[in-house]
Amino acid sequence: MSEKPTAAIVLALIGGVLGVIIAFILLAIPILGLWVLICNIIIIVGGILMNSDNPSTIKAGAILTLIFGIIGGINIIAIIGGALGLAWTPPSERQPAQPPPYYHPQPYPAPQLPAYTPPAYAPPVPEERTRVKHYEEGTKAILAVLRSPHGNLYLTSPHQIFGRNDFRGLLPQSSLECISRTHFKLMIQGGRLYIQDLNSTNGTFVNGRDIRGRGLVELKPGDKVNIANQIEFTVSY
């Protein structure tokens, strides 16, 4: 359901209904009572128009409510409803929140990875797949690492999606809001490591280049991956 100016609609309808009741009381003075009745019926129509999904129709209903709230006997409730309807802005026209400025940390030397000896029963790795090496951290196999001074992200499967929840503990809440729920994915294909932006709001950058809409982009050791201008990683595998 699309967002609508709910408060404006409710006030317009309440003001119109109350105005109609008052108009029936004023019918003892035929011309005045009839005028107030017509104006408040138009106010109710304005409230119904503001319940539309079309922003132009909503604005038209707000204008009707405001004008006839004024000329129909100063219907304060309807006037407030019309003003709220005119002040309402469709979600598509609202400016998105700007992310806070990116903090550039001091250079951080990447720790040396422990040497890995494959188990005796492991099959030999084909020659064309030797570009991506495996090593063990605890009991979990790590295929690749994105390293930063604030913490690391680990690729533990050939196809893995990363989003906002993966950065909890690495970034403050204000920065987490700039990262999409499903922001990017890492994958291994043909022995090479690739990254792809998943239509994120604030972008994914490889060596300073925005990769939104570019599909799979190959990563090499030492490449810089910047997420939404909030945190920068160094590729290691």
C-alpha cells in the first residue's frame, strides 16, 4: 500500500461531516444553510480524493478541502486537513538521507596468513583453480578475506551475499543505515574471486570505481573495496 496523507484525510472527512450536521441546523436560514451544506459536501469529496494513489489527485483534494473550508464558514478542522494535504510530499520526491562522511583510517598492515597444509585425503586442486587458495581459521574453511582496521569479512562459501547485518560490530549504527540489507556478493568462479553490487543505495567501489550495474568484477589481492563510503577493505586470499 502506497503512503498517503492519513491525518489530512481524517481531518477533512471529520470536518466535512461536522459541517454537514451544522448545515442541517442552519437550514432554518435556507440560503445560508444550503451554502454551508454544499461547501461541506465538497470538503468530504476533497477528503475522498486525498485517499487516492495519484499525487496529483491528492493535491487537488487538498486544495478543494482548504478553499471550501475557508469560504464555507471557516471550517477550522477542514482547513487544517487541507493544509496538511498540500504540505504532504510523495515518497518518490523526497530527498534520500545523505550518508555521513567517510572516515579514512590510517594504513593498517595485513597480518600474515598461517600456512595451510591440505589433509592427506584431499583431492589435488586443478591447475586452473590455483589462483584462489584456502586456509583454515579455527574449524571453518576461509576462501578469501576482506580486511580493515575495524574488522574482517570472510568468504566461507563459493557464493556468499553480504549486507547490513554482516557489518554489525564493525561500524556505528549511523553508518550501518547507509549499507543496504543485501549490499554485495562475493563468489568464486573458475578459480578467480569476483564481487558484484546488488543494486545497493550508496554503492560499492573497487579501487575507487563505482561498480553498480557492472555485473561481476574480478578482485585481486591488494585491491581496495569501499562499501557505501563507510568502510574500506583490502582483498586477501
